[in-house]
Amino acid sequence: MRSSRIALFLAAGTVATLVPALAPATASAAGNPLNPYLQQRPAWHRCDSSTPATFQCATIKVPLDYSRPGGKKLDLAISRLRTSVTSERRGVLLLNPGGPGGTGVDLPQLMASELPKSVKNKYDLIGFDPRGIGQSSPVGCGLTDGEQNWERAYKAETFARDVKWARTVAEKCDARQGAKLRHITTRNTARDMDVIRAVLGEKRISYLGYSYGTYLGAVYTQLFPRRTDRFVLDSAVDPARVWRGMIQVWAEGTEPAFTRWTEWTARRDSTYKLGKTPEAVRKTFYDLVARADRKPIDLDGTKLTGDDVRAGLRATFFSVREAAEAVVELKKAAEGRARSAAPESGTPTPVPPSFARAVPADNGSAGFWSVVCADTRNWPRDPERYRADAIRDKARYPLYGDFVSNIMPCAFWKQNGGEAATKIDNKVRALILQNEWDSQTPLTSGQGLRRVMKGSKMVTVAGGVGHGIYGTKSCADKTATDYLTTGRLPATDITCKAAPAARERGGVNPLPLPTPPGIPGLDSRF
């Protein structure tokens, strides 16, 4: 669990064919096999005695397989926080925090303090746990903590073990979940969103999705363009790269961020003493990696290898000041010097409310692999392809390339005739928000989504650091709020500048978004 280890010193400084579009809830399409789902009436109730009475939860049913709606069913947990200003109400705003594997049923309550009043006046905030996640018929594969750790650096001497690990994960998931896994996909979650729309009695839905949630939102716009109202897609996934390419883009995006960090740190050598030139700073870091490879660095009782250091600091290099502070502390530990006292923690990590029932301990990881393996058929099946790619990408992107191109469980995932990846190509009017320095969905990724959503507009935050924008008091917030409240998009794509302080610090999930429990390597998810 490299990312959880590294956090110690980071703290010193995250169906075979397309089913026809679901009929509107007001339609009376006789004989429509989806009608029993579309005509459900949620039994709303207070989510928990510890939450406000206005925060309501319910469970509805959706078909496991939309091509066979009369077959097995899944539970879908939904929640709502209704607007108190009925005279201004426009409709519903569905929320998704990303993942795949992120829970969303508690988002309305968590986001209520982050969204502007004008938006909350317009919309009922709607949360949901995507199928297979959290309270929505959660999947589990019985994976150990070690089996959940997918961040594995390529080495010739360990590759056979990595192949065995990937095969084991795939086989365990198949043994526990079987054919169910091919239905835990983004396309089906988008179809579930349209069932939610119908049971809420809405002709169209608006949406705010972060990270993986941007891809989910884009797929919805492709399947149900006429049911799409105002969609904000924040920190975007490139549909052309799902999913192996989106994992590999972390390495591609990290190298320029690392270079930027070396330049920034060199200009502040009097403060950090890591090198007076970018080349010297780079050497300081890689000397620490080599030292940890020879003998793990003891950091507060945790032994860190060079691979731990590379994996754990990857996302942090996008936040130049935090990375410099982290490397200083790591250098002190390597030299046996006393570390600085860790600063007070900032925003506390939200605790899931007590209404959340127990889910499999590996639900986040199982849900992640279920989606990224079943969404697309483009994962190589030959382990030797992964070996060759990892060797190639370690040379191209030395900080992280071998991690993301190494063998993954999807190489052995049973396809079972699942659907191909959704091709996004539409003119739906959406708003895309993107930081220049985003560790999980780099700028090139947001630009990829903008290319295929031809009716959209994009706000790029120049110098912006971190993953997740709207609700962080970014220069993009006003544009997003105007769009959600008036429907007006900018006439053209625009660029705004991040505040000077925001260009140095940032991170994964700066918003109070829930994160899946028990996921090693959380920094390296969407």
C-alpha cells in the first residue's frame, strides 16, 4: 500500500446492443419492458438520525442487464436534498464524485456547503451510489490488501509474480461475481441515471460530475442527448483513452509536472537546499530513489523503497511547494536527521454517515476493476505486451511509466460478450472545467473530451493545480455557476488564471468528496 505509506511524509508538507433511450416518465409506451422501472415511486425517508430531516434517501430497482429487463435486478441507492425555493426550481442536479468506485449517496449533504446559493435554489441535489458500489448491490472479490495494491513497478525479476497477481485478481472477481461483472459498466450506470430521471418525474436532468464522473456524464449525453440539460464536467477523462490509455496518461502528464517542480525548487535553493539548478534538483530526487532501492528509508517506522517513493510522490509533484517540502523531509529521514513537525491538518476527511450499511472491504477496488475492465475490449491479452510496454514507458517516463504500463487484471478479465466502449461524438451543450496541472486527468485529457463534445465549451485554469475545480473558489467557478443558473455557455473556450497561491499548492480531491474505503493507491484513481 505505497500511497498510504507515503502519506506519512506527504503530511509534512487522494449488453450486446444499445438499448433504446428510456421513455420519459410521463410517457405511456404500452408494452415497454422498462416501464416497471420507470414508474417506480421511491419510498423517501430520512437518511439517518444524525443527518438533517431534509436529507432523504431511498432505494430503487434497476435491471442487471438492460437487454433482459425481466431478469435479475440490482438495488440502486439514491438521495436528495430538495431546494427550499420552489419558485426558482428548474429541476434536478445529479452529482458524481468520480472513481470508478466512488460512492455518491452522501454527496448532496457534503456539497451543500460548497455550491453557491443560486445553484441550490435552482436544483434538487441528487446523489446515488453507482451500480456495484456502496449501497447499490456492491461487488466484492475477496481481495486482500496486498492484492488491492496495483501500483507495481516493472522489474524483470518480479514480472512473473505480477502476472500471477493480475490473474489472481481477475479469477477471484470472476469466482465471486461471475457474469454480473460484465454489467458493471459506465454505459449501464448512465442508463441507471436515466431511470433515476424517470422515477423523479423529470423530462431532463442536469449534472455535475468530477473526474471519472465526466466520462459517465459524457456517456449519458451520447446515449440520451435529448434528456440532457446542463452538464458540468469537471477534470475530464479523454473518452478516446479509456481505460488503459487513461491510466498511462498519469505517467505522461507527470514528467512535465516533475520538470516544472525541479525548476521551481531550484529557484528556491536557499529555502529547500535541494539543488541550485533543475538538473541538480532532479539528481537529488533520483539519488534518494536509488538510496531507497539499496536500503529502504525508515520514515517514522515505515520502510520506503525507491518504488514507494516514486509512486507516492507522483501526484504530489503537481503541487510544487508540497513536493519540495515532502522531498526535504524524505531527505532528512534518509540522512537520519530529525524531521519537522507535521502541520495541522486542513479540511478533515469526511466520515461516511452512519446510514451507510457495511459493504465488502474491497468494494472500491472491485468496482474500479469491474468498470475499467468491462467498459472496453482494448486491453491486451498477452502478458508480453505489458512487459514490452513497461520497458518502453520506463524509458519515456522514468518517474511512473513502468507502473502504468505493467500488467493489470484486465488482461485476464472475462469479456463474456460485453459491449464495446462508447464512442463520444455529439453536439450537446456542456461545460468542461480543467486545471492546467491536474495529476489525475492532465490537461491533454480535458482537451480530448472537448474535441469530441463539439457543442461544449471549456474553461482552462492556467496555472491551476489539483484535481477538482468547481467549489474551490477557482476563477472557473463564476462561469460554471452562470451556466447552471442561466444555461448560458461562454461564446468560446476561455482561459482564466489561477490565483498565485493556488499555483503552488493543490492536490487530489480538494473538495469534500467521499472516497471509496480501503483502496490502496487512491492518489492514482480518477
